[in-house]
Amino acid sequence: MNVIILAGGLSHERDVSIRSGRRVKDSLEERGVTVTLMDVDTALLPTVREAKDTVVWPLLHGASGEDGALQALLELVDAPYVGTRSREARVAWVKPVAKAVFARAGVATPDYVTLPQSLFREAGAEHVLGAILDKFDLPLVVKPARGGSALGVSLVTEPSQLAQAMVHCFAYGDMAMVEQAVTGTEVAVSVIGAGEGARVLPPVEISCDGPYDYDARYNPGRVEYFAPARLSDVARTTVEEAALAVHRSMGLVDLSRIDMILDAQGVAQVLDINIAPGMTETSLFPQAIEAAGLDQGEVYAQICADALARQRA
């Protein structure tokens, strides 16, 4: 088996993608797998078409790798690849749409409203902001409806902060999601496999001195991780069942990371879905593998082997 890892892209998360790709490449090569690391360019399709016994692993973060377009391209040429299929990826990529899907499966998620930038111009920003503050209690979280790595995300604790939070959000996309902030224990639960065969890795707890933003995620020092999370057996079961329910109801394949907060009432409030989770030195998916007592290279190799076997079936 050979593996082509796609890393880089043109999204705001290019640097993270490259770091993820290099670490997965190193882990796979330690297991004797032949790996080629490449970006998405004009060489991609000719390379994939000519490759034999090869599986592609898209490790591009952001729109270039998670919105379903790249997956659809690989499906056009019948290339085996790791991860969720294009149609399901499109649904998972848009946060409010994903919320609607997994909420129907009984998974809890904070209340929210999604608003396009154009509506602020047409209806008047002052009136729209006022309506938000009338409807929701503070604090609020403002985030792009599409995207990852906490880019464009702001925590609003005072009414005067909301306008600037919207401006910051719209710098990363034309659709904003305003979400009720939830307090509690923040955990990430990684899932591998698909359907009834999917299984969870140990939850990872995130303890941060301030918002768990882009800087905190990818620059060591601001965050303390606990892998496995410091949870009771009941709480651990709660978050693991929520992650499995999201993974299965969304039709996710091979791997995912489900981010959530276990609130004071013991409810797992799901915040986000990642179908191409980060694999850097501070990322949560690799920490979950280690917490399970597994070898990263072995897990990655098995994920690739499963993807190749699925294509051949």
C-alpha cells in the first residue's frame, strides 16, 4: 500500500495542514508505508490516475479540504481516499446544517441563529444586533458558519462587544453563526471507523487560560490537556455516546473529532464537527490515540488500509 497525503491548500489553515501532513507522513513511514506528500495542484489528477495500490489522504483543513469539493474530485477519478464522502462532507462543513442533522438524532447543541452579512446591510446592523441581544442571554459565541481552527471566533460578554465580533467573523466568511455560550468541561472525542463499526477514542479535556482560539490550539503553553479527560464513568459514557451519535447520524467515515462541552447538568452540548482533524504536535486526535495506548502509525495505517479495501469491495 502506498499513500498520497494532500496537505497545504489555500485556506487560512494552510500552515496547520502542512504540519499535520508532515506528522502523519512521519508516522506512516515509521510503519514501513511509502508516502508521498503533495499539495493540490495540476499534478494531482495525473499522479492519482497513474498510482497503483495507492490511497489518498486529504489532510487539507478549511474549505479546500473539508467542504466536499476535493472529495468529489477524487470520486470522479475513482481514487480511494481516506475520510467522509463528498455529500456528507458538504453537510458537515456548514455548521448550522450539521447541527440540524445531528439534533434530529437527539444530540444536544447550544441554541443559535445564523445570519448572512448582507442582511446586516439590508435590515440595518443596529436593528439586527439589537434583536440578537433581545433574544439571547450573554455570553455569546460568534463564529463563521463554515471553517475551523477557531478562526474568526469571538466570545461576547458585553453588549458593546457584539458589533466588533461580527466584523471579525465576517473577515473569514459571509455567514455568521451566533451561538449561546455554554460553560462546563470542554472535551474533544475522536471517532474512528464508520457506521456500527465506529468506535471512540478516549476523550481529551481542554483546560485553557482564556478562549481556546487559534493561538491556543497551535502554540504550546496556553492550554493544558488531559488525555484521557478527568471525567466520571457516567460523564465519559455521556460524551462518548454523543460523539458516536453525531458520527453515525452524519454518515462520517474513517475518522472525525467531535468537540463539545459537558455542562453543569451533565448534558453533552456538541459545538463542532471535524472530518479532517488536525494532526499537529498539539492536536487532539493524536493525543486521543496515545491515551488509548495505541501507536499512531498503526492507527493511521489501518485507516488507510480500510479506505483502500472499501474502494476495492
